[in-house]
Amino acid sequence: MSRVATNTKFMQKYDYVIIGAGVSGLAAAQQLRRQGKTPLVLEARDRIGGRVLTHRGRGLVDFGAQYIHGANAATWEWVRDNEIVTQAWFNETNPTTAHTHLFAVDGQWLSGDEALKTRIAELCNHPTQQPAHDISFADYYRPLAPADDPAFILANVRNERIEAADLTRLSAYHTAHERNISTSGWGNFKVPNGYDAIVAALAKEVNVQLNSPVLQVDWSEDGAILHLPTQQIWARYVIVTLPLSLLQLGMPVFNPPLPAEKLQAIHALAMGHVCKLVLWFKTPFWQDFTFISTNGVVASWWPVLSSPATLMGYSGGPRAIQLSSLGQAGAIEQGLHELSQLYGPAVREQFSEGHLQDWSTDPWARGAYSYTPVGAGSARQQLAAALANTLFFAGEAANVNGHHATIHGAIERGREAADEAMQTG
Ligand SMILES: Cc1cc2nc3c(=O)[nH]c(=O)nc-3n(C[C@H](O)[C@H](O)[C@H](O)COP(=O)(O)OP(=O)(O)OC[C@H]3O[C@@H](n4cnc5c(N)ncnc54)[C@H](O)[C@@H]3O)c2cc1C
């Protein structure tokens, strides 16, 4: 291992530097602060929160994460300590909840009878046991029902949406294992006053430097030099919380390059895609409902209760990529077209404005959250492994407890990486 050669005499020096002020980086910073450390967090954007983005305009809409998944999620510590208001929301795989869940296939409503709901929920809850070998969701699901069974169609779209994944790549074997080891519990909870309250809680008294993209990391067992556009910073320990997609794109540059096992792990995992399509209307044309599941390009809809006459469209996996390819105007048109098939001319009469939140083209996210493809094996463990007692890896994708792709998984992994760095120091 070569030593960092540049003269560090005139650089700012820190014991701990964290790259990324998303929830993982902020949680890492809080963990360090609890032990009396004073980390610096470097953030490329002009805001904190990363894939959490609360929009306040005609009402309040979360353009990124918006639910707490599970009654035991690590997020609750911050929610309770900061008295952040939450509300239970429905769980689509539990058909007994008292919510209006509507279903449509090919632009036509399906009768929402209990048998259909139960059948969809049954299919959505698969795999209930880990398959004997590593196969994709597509291969695992194929024998379970005829391809034209509406419940089967909607369950597949739901899996794409939830996992943000291409089902021909998503591993049923690894996903079943990840679900089995998860301890986050059941239930979904909204944060009606905005998810950014959780980010604000995590950021309290943390030293964040905004507009500071790290372009290159020169690293050795002695520490690292972080190259920013107009600044270099020396750090003894670096916690990297970057989205998987950026690591896959080779951003930032690591010098020396990351070792082969680390690169293999980075490329064995997959970044999933999600688009949120927000449509604001003059007045609601719909009767109260909780959720619509469809097989349109926009895979689901729900009313945003914190914003008047607002519908949220949500697609994951290939449908999100399709929506992204349409661009803002095209995606809005697609959403209006699909809603009009269900609700008629009132949709266009009442339409006011729309917004496509496309995380795939966001330069500092390049996707929504990670998933585990067939063949990924122990890639998350390898991604999370520290290098040279200098580089520590966090972010949702490095969570090995079955909690990747979530806020609580990112928080958990941020804390763990901070502990690993402190144990080294
Ligand atoms: C549409 C959508 C909906 C979601 N819904 C939910 C949900 O309801 N519940 C849930 O639990 N999870 C949800 N998630 C997942 C959740 O948002 C993520 O798992 C979590 O926010 C990831 O946090 P992170 O800190 O690992 O990454 P990020 O939030 O991406 O933070 C990484 C930070 O690094 C910064 N950065 C990137 N490159 C550089 C660089 N070179 N130098 C410096 N900084 C850099 C980025 O700007 C970013 O701020 C959703 C995600 C999306 C996209």
C-alpha cells in the first residue's frame, strides 16, 4: 500500500470526514459526536437529506422517501426524541386493513372484491420461504399463476415497484433471506409534516459543508486526501456514504483504485429506479380511496393528504425507467392519459400542474435504492468492508441486516461504519 504522497501541510485536517449528508452520513456524524468526535460532512448538493426531499408549494409533498417501514425501524429513535408526528398508513400485503384499495388492469377497473385482494396479497407475500437455489423473481413467480391472471400481473408490478427492480434480475433467493433476517417489523407510517423533519433531527449540531463534491480520494493506511473542486482536505478516517450507482460509475475517483473484490461487490449489486409523478388538480375528481394498483406505466396512485387535490403516481423498476425516458411533459401526459382511462374527461378538466421527480437522472443519486440481483452472493458484506483502516463504507446499499433500500437501513449502517472507524482509531 503506497502512502499518500501530497504535501498535507496547508490542508484542513480532520480525524473523521464523511462523504454525503444523506441520512446515513448524518447518522454516522451523530454517532461520532456522541463519542466526543467532531466530524466534517462533505455534501455535493446545496442541501442536506440526499434521497429525502420535502417539497413545500401548494401543499407538502415528499418527492423522495416518505414512509417509515416497520414499528422497530431505527428511525423511531429520532422520531420520538424530536416529537415528530407520524400516522399509521396501510399495508398493501395485508388485505384486512380497512382501506380502499382499488385495482385496474389495462386501463379498466377490476372489481375490488375480497377474493381478488386476498389473492394479490398472497402472491405479493411470496417468496414465503427461501427458494432452494438462487433464481430471479421472474423465474420464481412464473409457475405460481397463469401470465394473464390479473392478480399475477398486479403482484409482479407491485414487486417491481416496491423493490425498484427488474424482476428478471432481482434474486428471489437473496430477497427472501433479507426479509427473513430483517428486524424492522410490520406497518408503514407517514410523516405528515414532512420527512425532512427526520433529516433535520439527524443534522442537529453536525458540521456539514454544502456544495462540496468530492472528486477524488487519495487513500492509504495513513489516511486520505479528499480533492474538492477548489480545496483539499486531509482525513484520518473517511466514511463513504455515496449511492451505489455513483460508485458503479467510478465517482469519485479512488487513488489507488478500489481493490478487485470491492469493485466486484459494487457491480454485483444493482441500483433500482423509482419515479414519482405528482399531479395537482383544481378540485378532486375522485371519490375517497387509499391506493390504486395498476399495470400502467404509472404503477400506482394515491392521494397526498398533506396537499389539496393532489395525486401521487409511483413507478418502480422498468416502469420507472420508461417514465423517466418520457421526460417531464411526456410523463405528465402519460399520467393524465392513464387516469383519464379510469376517471374520464374530468381528469384533464381539473388538471392544474404536474411534476416528475426522476431520481434516475438526479446527478447525485442516479437511481432510487439498491436491490440484490441473482448471483450477488455476499456483495453487501464486501461492499461494507473497511479498507486499510482508512475507508469505511455506509449508505443504504451497504446495510447487511436486510434493511438496505430504506431510511432506517441507511441510518443503521451509518452508525455501524462510525463505530468501526472509532474502534480502529
Ligand atoms: C422515490 C423514493 C422513495 C423512497 N421511499 C422510501 C420510504 O418511503 N421509506 C424508506 O425507508 N426509504 C425510502 N426510500 C429509500 C431511502 O430514501 C434511501 O434508502 C436513503 O435515503 C438513502 O440514504 P443514504 O444516506 O444512504 O443516501 P443518500 O440520501 O443518497 O445520501 C448520499 C449523499 O451523498 C451526496 N453525494 C453524492 N456524491 C457526492 C460526492 N462526490 N461528494 C459529496 N457528496 C456526494 C448526495 O448528494 C447525497 O446527499 C426511497 C427512495 C426514493 C428515491
